[in-house]
Amino acid sequence: MLIAGTAGTGKTLLSMQFLYEGIKKFDENSVFISFEEDKGSLYEHALQFGWDFKNLEEEEKFRMLFFKPHQVTKILEEGGGQIRDALSEINAKRVVIDSITAYGLLFRDEYTRREKILEFFNLLGRWGITSLVIAEESPEKIENKEGSIAFISDAVIAMNYAQDSEKDTRVHSLEIIKMRGTRHTNKLCAIGFEKTGLRVYPDVEVF
């Protein structure tokens, strides 16, 4: 599942909530793979919503991995390497990649970039886990760009932070662009950042 949006739209928050609630509510252990942020800042941010990932890590229910984008190329050549091992060691059912944009920057050629990302997606698919992949791009660009990663994703969720020029205000919203094999709402849904995490308000009108 691809989560697309520019900075400040709530992509990382959504993905952390997806992992935390997966562990707590469904006993589905998880792995977070980051190419950008460090563990300390992510854990600190998560604690603001009551999500203690450090404790979950100590309980062997959660694992956080950090790689330089170029390291992933070698990992793919090895059939998954450290990523495969981490998933297996804690019997993970969910994984987040933050972000595929950072990985894609390794490749100057668009064709090679798409092939390498597809290879990454196929590897995740073979492991039979639910994957949330973050893209640091505007949803419009991803949706309309021919041959983009949206075309090889099973689902695309767009995160927005749009401004109403008449009211001089901004609203966070979420939209499901596609979700293969599943009926879903076509609404642009307002979202709020509550004490316990992100909440979707499907009945709140968004301009």
C-alpha cells in the first residue's frame, strides 16, 4: 500500500499507528524500515500519542531498521538479507518503508528506478506481509505520472494538507485513490490529530 503526500501531511504518523495498533489489537508484530529519520526522534514523537515502541522492541514485537538507500540494493541482491532476517526473527506481519522516494533517488534513469522499486515490492509480496510504503511526493504527481509506482501498488492512499483561500485555513485530509479488490469510499475525508493518534472523519465536509 502506497502512502503519498508532501511534508507535514501525516504519512509517518499514519504508518506508526498502523504498526502500533497491529501489535496491540491483532497481535501482528512489525518492522519499520527507515532511510531518513533516527530511532530516537521517531520514538519520542510516537510517545506523544501513547505509543511506546521502545517497550515493544524489548518485548521482541517490534524492530526498527535503518539503512542508507544504497545498502538496500545489496540487500535485494542477497534476497532480502537483514530485512528478511528481522521479519523472520519476530514473525512480523506488517512492515513500513520510509520512504521509497529516498531509495528511488539512487537511480538517475527512470526505467532503472521503476525496475528496482518493482523488485523491492515483489520481494515484500513474496514474504506475505502487509506493507505500507511512504512516498514523499504529491498525490497528483504520482496518480498522473505514467509508469509511476502507483501503477504497481495494490493500494494508494493520498494525504493532503490543502488551503481554503476563502476561509484562509488549512485542513488535513485523506483520500483512497485505489484499493485493489476492495470496495472503498470515494470521499475526501477530513483527518484530525488526536491524543491517541490520527482519526478519520468521513462525514466532515472538505472543501
